[in-house]
Amino acid sequence: MATPLVVSDVAKSFTMHLRDGVTLPVVAGVSFSIRAGECAVLGGPSGAGKSSILKMLYGNYAVDEGQIIVQHGDGLIDLASASPRTVLSVRRHTIGYVSQFLRTVPRVSALDVVAEPLVERGGDRETARAKARSLLAQLNLPEKLWALPPATFSGGEQQRVNIARGFITEHPILLLDEPTASLDARNRDVVVELIAAKKAAGVALLGIFHDLDVRDAVADRVIDVTAFAAGKIAA
Amino acid sequence: MTDEPLLRVSALSKFYGSRVGCENVTFDLWPGEVLAVVGESGSGKTTLLNCLSTRLLPSSGTASYRMRDGQWRELYRMSEAERRFLMRTDWGFVHQNPADGLRMTVSAGANVGERLMAVGDRHYGRIRATAVDWLSRVEIDEDRIDDEPRAFSGGMRQRLQIARNLVTGPRLVFMDEPTGGLDVSVQARLLDLLRGLVTDLGLAAIVVTHDLAVARLLSQRMMVMKDGRVVESGLTDRVLDDPRAPYTQLLVSSILQV
């Protein structure tokens, strides 16, 4: 089976120049791979570096050492050393990301926030909106909210807009940073269904889930992040 | 996106006597890409913008631009007339103060129409129709077309300046603090408008700003300048979420949380 994402020996630390250059090691020796059609879950307590790993895989955090090999189009690229332009292309076509919080833009409707990633990939706006409508309906977001900008929505409503935005495209790799954190049971089940559909479509998923029920329902495998504790390797 | 950049800048420096304006700046800009240049006052970002837009000539270094016919031209070797033609047709420049980019004593419609006439359009009806269309795209009512920008509010003037710049379908737009000096609510509207126009038209833009939130909203890529030098560059969200250079960390940590 195809393995679109291979992480090897990745290390990350933060150097705080405003605190006399103190270095905070985050993770080291991070190595794992994700196969198409599988959902792996990053496990470990808060502060173990789970989110940092996801952010490095999305190019949002810089990588100090190691390689992140991604199947991008017909070739392989190392995201850890890729140019900004390549990272943008990977985000557009290969790696999708559902963040914990929605970063809202003033005056853009929920429907267009959801449709935007498809339009950016060159899709037709009306087709994208139709798909956005069906996802928002599936996630039980009241129809009267669709035309409104999500800035004033509740946490759970924003989260559902965010999930719809993340799931609307057909990226072969999808990163999920606690997508169910502020959802009720009914909508958690919808997310579990959406993830199952992505798996069936051959998408490689990597997520963080603190909710044990959701985690058990979606995870094929748990990757224990404490094994990559930076202190351990250094000591 | 094509595989060739639109603008290639190499080792660009500008000195004012022995003082450094900007030093050794190198980057490529691709079609459709928005690059934010951030830094505090005096960091050299406006000097850089003025050199790139050929309003100033650099002390050393090169900048090449890919013309519409695909030919690469060295900006600082073009004649003054050629540069001015580029500036009027294929480029736009949005000033912080709209009065610097508008003709304050001619009507809003003429401000937009003038750029069209500069590219050879002579048909009055067509020019006026295009002007009306552009005024509506920047959310200025049609019945204001014959008013002078002197009678406009700051936010409206800025939107008019944007319409004037974009009407010729430029491929590259320079912006110097486009939202500076505006109320926050007016700023949000303008940013949203700019963001939409840049995406819809596939514009490349270089935006100078000291406001990191503006940079985050508008740009994909960012350069941080201090004392005339680029101290950090990369993807906008990477630079803001994982700043590496001491100065960038200072800038990011200085943002007030609302």
C-alpha cells in the first residue's frame, strides 16, 4: 500500500531570544510513516509535542533536523527543507489541515469560508458552494447561519465550519488537530463518519484526539509521542 | 501559477551617503503571490519598495521584470519613459496617503478613467462604464462618480485609489501601508476588499506594513527587515507562529491581544 508521508529523525526546539536565548527542546528523533487509507493518532500528555509535530508537517513550524518526505504530485519532496512556494503548493494539493480554531476573516460568509479551499484549487465556485452546503448540512449547522460570517458563532459552530472547510477537498493527506474538542456527541459521530469516508477513499490521516471514544472509533494505530521526548535523546 | 517568477531581485542596496537605506535584498516574486515586508519605521521597507517600483534608483544590485510578452527586462536599465509606461499600465502603486496617489481636484470617475486613457482608451462611454464598474467593485456608489475625492472620507479615498490602480489590469501592485491611518472598522473592510481583489485578479503584490495582522491576512510570504537588512523571511504563518530571529520574536511578542 502507498505511503504518502514518511517522517524521519525530525527534531524541533524553540530558542527564546527574548529570554537570554534559552532553548526549549520540544521533540527529537521523530520517525513514523502513514499509509494511504489509515488513520494514525498522536498520543501522549499535553506538552509532549503533538501539536508541534502536526504544525511541522504542515510547514507552519520550521524543522531543525530530519526529513518529512511527502508524495506530492508525481514526485517526492522533503517538506522540512522545501521553499515557501513548494510548501504552499503542497498545502493546496496534497496536505489538508483542520486546526483547533477557526481563523475567521471579516465579512466572508460561513459557506464561502468552507468553499474557499476548493475554489483555490481551481474549482468552480457554484460547485464548491454546493459541496459546502451538503457538508454543513451533514454537520448539522443551522441553515440560517450559512450566509453569516462565522466570527460571532459559538465555539462548536465555528469548529463545524472549520471541519467542513478541512474535509471539503480531496487532499491525499489530512492532518486533524483535535477536530472534535468542542462538539456534542451527535456531531462527534458525524466527524467519525467523515473520517471513515476519507479512509475508505484512501486518504492518509494523522490526528490528535483527546476524546477517547472518538480516538477508539477512528484510530488504526496510536503513535506515542513521549518516545520522541527531546530530553530523552539528549540525555 | 507559472514556473517563472514575475520579478527577480538580487543583492539590492540603497545608501543615503554613508547611511544604509536597504542592503543586500534578494528575492523572487511569482505571479499571484503577495509578499509582505514588515519592520518598524526606519527599517528600510519603504526605501526597498521605492527602489523596486523605480521611484528611487538603488546604489547597487539588480531587479528584473518579466514583461507581458515574456521578455525579461532589467528595471534600472530601462529608459525613464519605459519605466513610466510600466508604472501606468502593468503596475500599480497604492500610497498610504490617498492624496499622493489621486488627483484630488478631478472627479472620482476621471481619476479612474485617466489610467485607462493612459493605456490608449479614447471611447468616453466605455471609459465611464468601466469607471462605474470599478467604483462598484470598491463599494463606492455610482452617484458619487462626479464628486471630487476631496469630498470623500479617508476610507473612500483609499478605495478610490485602489480602483484607479487596478482598472488597467496590472500584474504587480506595490502597496505602502495601505490601511495605515484608517479606523479599525474601515481597515477591516478595506482588507477584505483587497484580499478578494488580489485573489480574483491573481495579482502579485508587495505590501509594506508595520501591522503584522495585515500581513497575516493579505500575504502568503513575508520578509522581516531591520536596519535595512532582511533578518528573516519565509511563509507568513511560519514566520508569525514560529519566529526564529530575535527581532521577529520581539515584533511578534509585542502584538497586543484583544
